[in-house]
Amino acid sequence: MTQPTETPVAPPDPDPDPAPAAQLRRSGHNKVIGGVCGGLGRYCDIDPVIFRIAFGVLTVISGLGLVFYGFGWLLLPLDDEDENEARRLLSGRVEGPALAAVLMALAGCGIFLSMLSNGSVMSFAWLLTLAVAGIGVWSRRRSATPLDAPPDTAAAQTAAGGASPPFGPGTAPPETKAPPTPVPPSWWRDPIVKDGTTGPVGTGYLWGAEGADAAPAFGAGARAKKADRADKAADRATRGPRSIGGFVFLLALLAGGVGTAGAWGHQPLGTALQIGLTAALVVFGLGLLISAFVGRTGFGTLFMAVLTAALLAGASAMPKTITTHWTRTDWTPAAAAEVQPSYALGSGEGTLDLSKVVVPVGQSVKTRAEVGAGRLRVVVPLGATVKAHIVVGVGDVQLPTEKPEDVDIQPNQKKTVTLPPPAGAKPAGTLELDLHVSIGQAEVDRAAS
């Protein structure tokens, strides 16, 4: 009696290659300006409108939205491109998108530096930034979690010793196919129904065409864009290697010098520098814009534009009390009635000598002295009790109890001190001082007699 032959079973195919991980790129379809928010929304599986709203709020309150968007525009390549805008800038190819991204980042940096003194606004801006980043990371990790693969019914039946498949002798079984790769649902597009599962919806993105950003376009449109970019590169090659970077730098230097010199005599130092640096920055911006059509500029021009913008932000933060003329002034009131409510000096050395002022016991004399940049020295009577409130933006504070060589230069120094009269001195009243120095030194000395 012959034994029945067993039908051979084909070995299962190896597991297919896992799908490539999504790359963070700018979207070429779902975009309003540069496609940064569309790319972030696709990468994190979040509606791009969330990022657009966050960037808009950050731009209005602190300028950080422009900073983040500008750098994202520079560093993230487009869907069908391998080169980002920053690399093109470093190679000397200044084009419209790269120029717009740089100017956007510079404008954001200027707004951000001007808002640094507003602590509550900056705290809210950083909290909003961290919240949006946390939502993006959470959504990315949630969408990347694989679903449970469906069971292989045929394999389960074979393992359980069930009926053999209906294949006759000599008939090859069909090729075993791997189950389809499960795709996790999109938590923000697919609403949760009563049974806890998700279902499709037809609205898609809140901003942009339906399904416009489901996947990068790697077809005829991509080839057309690459051909168009090749045509632009060939067009740039026909212009010749003419460089206008040196000419732009000389014009910017001339414009900055003329603007600063014109305001030097009758404007504060910060204002004069702002006028000159603004003129230079305008020349650099025009040079970068012209180089996109005629000639070319290199990385040096871009670096000088960024440096000029940083200097402009620093000049705008400079106190208006700092003048362009360095002077030396002495104030010497001889009696309490001659003490003025306030004394002010722009730049230089100011000395307020109160050693001859006699303050009766039980009375007080108040005054305020301010120096923009330089040194402020106050000499107080021997027997008076001194209550001083001293504020120095950047510099040093010297008190009678400290040695002259004890110099401690720090930013944003604030001191409120009470200096009693030395032992054996004739008692007198109280002298209240309010001293302010933006950049320099504030010094309080006591008269010898």
C-alpha cells in the first residue's frame, strides 16, 4: 500500500523591507510661504495650521516665529531637492528664496533683541515654543507606533494540523504573500468613534488642498522642477564670474560712515550708530537682491549683512543718555537749598560734591544723579547718614567701605545701601541718593572733614 505523498509547501517570503522613515523636508505643495509649516505638519502628523498659528503668535510677541521660520527655510531642503538654501548661499548662489529666508531671520532677531527686557512676554514665548515642540514630538512618536499585525490564517491552520490545502499532486501552491504593512491612523484627521476606533474623514488639512501633501511629488513635476533649476544654473553660468561683493561692501561702508557722521553732532550715540548701520544694512540688502539677477556675491557679503544687523540691534538697545561728546562736569552746591533734584551727564566724568552741604539733624535731602557712559562720583558730608540706591547697567560700584582696587565689573548691578556716619563725627541729617550709570562706574566717597 503506497503512502500518500505530502504536497510541498513553499517557504514564506522574507519580510519586506520596512518603509523608509519620513524625512523632515519643506513641503512643495501645502505651503503659504516657504513650506516649512507644511513639512513640519507632515513629519509630525499634525495639521500645519497649528504650526502656522504658533509661528504667527511667536512673531507678534517676540520675533521668534520669524527666526525659527527663517532658519527652517534655510536648513530644510524642498521635497524633490537634495540641496538646501543655506548650502546654495555658501556656494555663492544668492537666489530669491534664500534671500527672503535670511531677511526674515534677521528681522526676527531684531524684534527678539528689542523684546529681551520684557520678561513676561519672553517667558510666554518660550513656554509656547516648548509646548508646540512637545506636541510635535508626542504626535510623531504616537504616529510611529506600529499596529498589531493581523494573524496569518493559513499558517495557523497548518500549525494546528487542519485540512491540507486543496492542491492536487503536481500542482504548485500559490506564492505566499506577506500581510500588508499596517498603517497607523492619523490622530488629528481620523475622529474617534464610540467603540474607540478611528474612522476616515473627508476634510483633510484645515489649510491647503485635499491630499495635496500626502507624499512628496517624485514624478513628472519633480523632473520638471529639476530641469527648471538646471536651466537657471545654466543661465547663471552665462553671466560670467563677475563678483559685486567688493563693490557692495565699499558702498555699505560709505553709506554707514555718511549716515553716522551726519547725526554725530546732534544725536545720541545710539541713534547716530543706528542711522549709519541702517544705511549700511540697506546697501547690503540691495546688493544681495541685485546679485540674484546681475553678478554674484559670496558668503562674505552675507556674513557682513548678518554682522551689521547684529550691531544694529545692539545700537538700538543702547541708552539714549549716552552722547557723542566726552565732557567733565563738577557740581558743587554749598547749602542744602542749592541741591537740585537731579543732575545729568551724557558721556564723561561727573562729580557731585556735597561735602559742604549741612543737613540738619532730623531732616533729609534728596537728589538724583545720572551718567550715560563714564564715571559718576558723589562726595557726601562726614556726619550725614547716607541712603543710596545705585543702578549700573554695565560697570562697577565703589562704596566708602571698599578699597579702590576692588573693581568688580558686572552687568545690571543694583545696590541699596545705608552708610552710617563714622564714629566721632558730628551728627547730621540724612542724605538720600538715587544714582544711575548706564555704562561705567558709580562711586560714593565720604568727605574727610
